[in-house]
Amino acid sequence: MKTLTTTEQLAAFCDRARDFDYVTVDTEFLRERTYYSKLCLVQLAVPGDGPEDAVLVDPLEGDLSLEPLYDLFRDESTVKVFHAARQDLEIFYVDAGVIPKPLFDTQVAAMVCGFGEQVGYETLVRKIAKQPLDKTSRFTDWSRRPLTEAQKTYALADVTHLRDIYEFLARKLERSGRDKWVAEELQVLTDPETYRVKPEEAWKRVKTRNASGKFLAIVRELARFREAYAQSRNVPRSRVFKDDALVELASTKPATHKDLSRARLLLREARRGEIADGILKAVQEGLNCPPEQMPRVEAGRGKMQVNPALADLLRVLLKAKSEEYGVAAKLIASAADLDAVAGGARDIPAMQGWRRDVFGEDALRLCEGRIALATQGNHIRTVEL
């Protein structure tokens, strides 16, 4: 197997890749000790069985720029194939502001083709490529050099089998006419906003049952400070302080360093220095927030007037549609989506795009009393009323 360690070698492979309809891509990275992923290895493969058709790109050894790869990503004549692409794409977007086009994600395609929800690469290799996959090197330290032969073999398998999986799924999508479904699902992955983390919106990821505007204002300022600090220092946000400590701080509202010393859940390193000062300032800014600028949580679906019988009927309809189309039920609609529809909500993913064609239209007709559900042997069918 060949490992590329110079820009010239990478450029030569990428130039050759443009002669093919697609190239498969994967990465190995570390993120346990940093905010941003540290790219350790890139794997690339084009159609073919020769040793020159699949390579490892080592950004940690030699003098190598990834710009030839980014040029290939921008070339829309070659499809870039990934499996579960989100983390890989985030690395490339953060590093160079580039998102590969056109993009194909085999995990998304497999869900649309009836392989279940968030199907793993190993499962697809076994079911489609009919090959075993050795995953013993999955959790190794990819930043250490030299890489072992076992690591290289493992890494290369992530793009060589991907060729068979892509070709199988692409053919199946073309026959079923569901390639447009996949295109809809990939819109989130190809949207740059997916990879932009805004400190002022970080509070929305913090789980809390307290909906008080004053409390949420403090949560917002604490989350904003933590996100900005973690980004600027390139450390995991949990190394600054964890969510449970953030909620505790928003509840106790410390005003002095002495108050911080009483916090049960705050890391020792966060009780002094820059982090401690940032916490106290954030709490004060939250307390001083004018009422009209306080954050508001979206109206909870739990507060909707949900008809439980209708919600149960929608679950039966969803199961029937899932079986009819061979698509995982959770990919069509979540349990929360069904409760929302039963409560009168309509502006949800299950009512848009291909989901509306598969499930949403009949769900609306069921809610409006225009159809009923009946059994026919082991199957559920709809009956016009």
C-alpha cells in the first residue's frame, strides 16, 4: 500500500482521480484533547484493483499541503463518496472552507434503500461487499508515527470496500428513483451553516428544565463564554466546565471567587484565573440582561393538546408506510414528530419533501378524518371515507 507524504504525490493522484466517475474518501482523526479535530490521515481510492488505486495521505509526515485534494473536492465532474460524512466534512470545512461536491454519503443512501437507521460501515461491508472487516485498530492513536501495518490495512479498507458499496447503492437508487430522496437528505451536510458553531447559540444545546428568562439569560452567557474560550484555546468545551456545572452556576449565580469555591460540580482549574473571571462576568451579564433580550425556549411539544388516540393511529400509519417503502420508520418521522402532528403542528420535516409524499399526505388525511386504517391479513391499508 502506498502512503503519500508530499504535495506532488497527492497532486498526481488527484489529477488521476479526475479520470474516474467517483473517488471514495475517509479520514482518521483525534478529538479527545482538542476542540477542533486533528486530522491524522486521509484515505482515497478510485475504481480498480491495482495498488495505485487506493492510497493513504499522511498530513503529519513530510512536507504536504492538502490543496490538491481540495481542488479535487471542488471539481464537480467527480463524485466524492463518504460513509457517515459529517465529521469528515467538518474537518475539511474548518481547515479550508471547502465542502466536496458532488457528495454521496453511503450511510444516508443505505437508510433510504432500507438498510435501517444509521447503518454502520461494517454492516454494509458484510451485506454488500460480502467481506469481513477487522476493526481492532479503530481506537488506536492515529497521531503516533510510524503507523503500523495493521493500522494502514484497517484505514485502507475504509475506502476500498466503499467502492463496492457505492456502486451497489447508486444502482439501487437509480432503479428505485430515490436518488432525489438522498439529494434532499444531503442538503444539511452540504450546508456550511452545519459546521459553523456560533458561541451566542451554544446555550440551545444545554438541557435544562428551567424556562425562566433570567435563568436562561445566565445559561446563554455562560455557554457563550465557554464556547468562545474553548475555540480560542482549542480545548474541548468539557475541559472548561461541563453542562451540569453550567446549570449549577446558572442556579447559584456566584458573584465572587469565594462563591465559586463552593460550586460542587466545577473543575478545580475553573475556580481561578481566566475561566473563573469569565464565569463571574458571564453570570453578571446574564443578571443584567433586559427582559426583552432574554432568550425564550420554543413552545414545548409536550404542552400541545395532543390527541393520544390520534398519535397512536399515526404510529400505526408510520409503521405501515415504513414496511411499504422499505425505509426505517425513524428516518421518515420521529415519535416527537408524530405527537406534534397529532397536536396540530405542520411545519416539521415529516411534512416536507419526500417524507410528505411517503407519509405526510396520508397523515394529514388521517388527522382530517378523510381516511381510516384497516387490516388486510398481516398488513395495514388505508380506506377512503
